[in-house]
Amino acid sequence: WGLELVKLEAHARAGHAEAALGQLRALMDRYPNRIPVSQYSATAHQLRDAGEGATAIEVLDLGLKRHPDSAELDRLIGAASKAGVDSAELEMLRSLGYVE
């Protein structure tokens, strides 16, 4: 478990968006009830810091689907939709139904 989380963090911090997303989805499949809200939040922050804002939003959306009552993830999505987002982030927010 710990090594799998390290792989996720390494991909996210390096800006390997597809690899990070794939790793997260694999963890969600294998450990559906083990990934806390804080992991989705951390992974999204790491991806955004690495310049992968659209994938960060996708990670937050996956987290909200798994933890629909999470005020933290909801707040982060809301903040992303109000912040100065680039066109890829805006398109991701639109495609997921967070903005019109």
C-alpha cells in the first residue's frame, strides 16, 4: 500500500498526469475504501504544482465521486472554478459539469 502511494506521489510531482491518474484509478479499484479525502487533495495539489491543472481537477472529481459529502473536495473544486484557470482546466471543469 505504502509503495503504491509513493508511486502515485512520484508521478504527480513529476507532472506525469496520465501515469498519476492511472495509478490513482488502480488504487481506487484495488482499495475502494482505503483512499482518504486527503489523498485526493494532496495528489491534486501535486499535479497542479507540476503544471497539470486539468488532471488535478479530474482527481478532485474522482475524489468527490468516492466521497460525495466532502466539504474539502467541494471547496477545492469551487476554488478551481473561481481561480485564474487556463483553458485546459476550464474545459475540464466544463466537461465535468462544474461550470457552464
